[in-house]
Amino acid sequence: MRVVNLTPHVVTVVDERSRVIRRWPRSTEPARVEAVRVPVGMEVDGVPLMAEERTRADLPEPQEGVWFIVSSVVGSAHPEREDLLVPSDLVRDGEGVVTACRSFVVSGLPIRSGVRARVGGPPTGKEGADAFADHRVREGC
């Protein structure tokens, strides 16, 4: 199973004692979501209010056995993808700067009782999607 970092940051995963489990180098071509902001014509205490619409990121196509690390913004822009990993349980230094994470959230995967971790990577193609949907039905999700 392969993991590809699509963020502009080194991603470091640590255990509960802050020992490094794994580290992925930053991407030279990170996945980004752009925001288009439009004034709504109102202010709060002199601060203009905006409406915002976000674009979708230019992500690689899903690949068998490959996970992609992305930011929470990119993950949220692609709820249909189940091959995206978003750093979670962030670890910060004394100044509040993120230095590592302790886990990943699988983007697009709803929280349901009875869902167990998949082994072998994200489902891809119709067969993978059907197998995962069948698993969720059997597990009462």
C-alpha cells in the first residue's frame, strides 16, 4: 500500500509518546482548493461579510492501493472520494504551530457504528465501491 502526500507540508505521524511513526515529504505540486469570495452587502462592527464558494482540487485519479494525504479543505471539497487521508489529532508546539498528527481521517467515509477499518487500501473502481457498499450493508451501517 502506498501513501502520497499532496500537501505543501511534511506530514509526520507520532504515537501517544510523540515518537515518530512515519513521515512523508511535502509535495512539490500540492492539491489546492481556491475560494471565490463575493461581498454580501452587509457589515458587522465595520467588518464586511462575504459569501464564499470553493472550487474542487485537481486531484489524481483514484489508484488501486494508493492513499492521498490532503488538507481538510481539500478533503471537504471531495466528499465522494474515499482514498483521501486528512491529518487528525494534531500535535502543536508551545507556540501553537502544528508539528505532527496522531491519526488520519478518511475523507468521505461517514461515521457509522459497526464500520471496521479496511485492510489493503481504498476501494477503487466499480468492484471496490460495490464491495465496500456490501460491507456496510452486512455490518448494519
